[in-house]
Amino acid sequence: MYKFREFHIPDYMMPGLLRYIEYGVMPGHFLTAVLENDLKEAVSQADENNMKNLPAYMGYLYNEAPIGCYGSPEIVSAWVKKKHKEKS
């Protein structure tokens, strides 16, 4: 579990986030919205636990995630393509 101040990323969310970062596997709607920096969509897709802990996702992406894997739909798409090329 990743903790940022009093917030945390729930254990059930980390595998999807790590699969995206390591292998370019697109996560579900909520994590995709977070990665694409789409707050409106992230809030509309969040369950109660993720809603309360949105700051932890931002903390993780800023402090732990590789540069270039999040920030906009175009960046996310490029990351997925890059990771898929690495597998080939």
C-alpha cells in the first residue's frame, strides 16, 4: 500500500496501476482518468474509498511513477505503445 500524508492507495488498486506502469496494460476507467489527469472523470468513476484517497494517487504519480507515464490522454497512449514495443 502506498501512503501519502493521511491518504493511501487501496491494496486492490495497486496491481492495476503497476501493470500499467510496468507493462502498458490499460487499467479500468478510474485509474485511466487519474493517469490522464481528468479529475472530472476520475471523480465520476471513483468508488467511495478511491474518492477519499485521490491525493494519494497524485502523490504516487509525482513521487514514484516514471516520468512520461501520466498527464494526458496522449501521454498515456504513448506510454502504452512504448511498453508494448519493449515486449516485442
